[in-house]
Amino acid sequence: MSDVAAPEDEVLLLDLLNSTPVVDGGRLDLLTTGGEAWARAHGGVGSAEEVSHLRQVRDGLQAVVRGTEPADALTPLLAGVRLRPEVAPNGLAWSLDVEETRRPAARALLAWGRVQDEMPGRLRACANDECRLFLLDRSRPNTARWCSMKTCGNRLKARRHYQRTRPTD
């Protein structure tokens, strides 16, 4: 029984990174308003301490993925996180050994590490400077730039088109 390499942890990672969207021109923090419910919806217990850990990890991961902080800035967030091996029918399985209130935050950090190992360069911030969301590019050519082509991609393309074609005075 391994709870370390769960596919839903990638979802947790992206949801955590994307928990500060821009709505109607202002930044919304989903972990400040309704953070306990957010944590429970992502497998946590919903305590204030757990939400605090999630906020710290989110802020650190956002800075690292955006390139404003080096990856080793995440080191303090891994204090007390251990992986414990267990013999399983098909070999070894790894279990996350961490305080319950730190489990979702630790799972997000481990998912980030796995994404870095298995899909280097594919986790990135949206190319729209007005957007605060992140994407995991699963395209073959690794060329995705926007969190959503429908919103951010179209907005930027329309803005560029307008700037190229508008009459100059």
C-alpha cells in the first residue's frame, strides 16, 4: 500500500498552485476564504494548522515554479517528512510518515518532486502576466504557454492583433 506516488497528488499540486486565481481583476486566495473546506476536499482534516502548512508550501512552490526562488528554498518545508518502506506483494511500497496536519502539504511537495523528475520543464506559470495560474504541459512538443487557450491564450492573441492593426494617429 503506497500512498507516495498517487496520481491524485498531481491534481493536488496543480490545485494548490492555482489556489490564488485572479477574479474580476483582483487576486483571490482560496486558502484564506474557505481554506478548511479546500483542505478537506483535497484529503486533509481541514484544521487551521493544516491550512497554514498548505499556504506556506503553496507560496514556496509558486515562487520556485515562477523562478523567483531556487528549489532549495523548499528545504525547510520538508522538515519532519519521511518516507517509510514497507514490503508489499510486488516489492517495496513507500508510505508517507508525517504529522496528519502536514500530510496534504507534504504530498504536494512530493508530487512537485516527481513532476520535476518525470516531466522536467513541463510545470510552469501561465504566460499571461495578468494570470496567476499554472499549467502542467502534457503536449508532445512541450509548447503550451497558457493555463487555458480559451481564456488567457485568446486574450493575449486578441490584444496583440489589436495592437498590430489599430490605426496610428
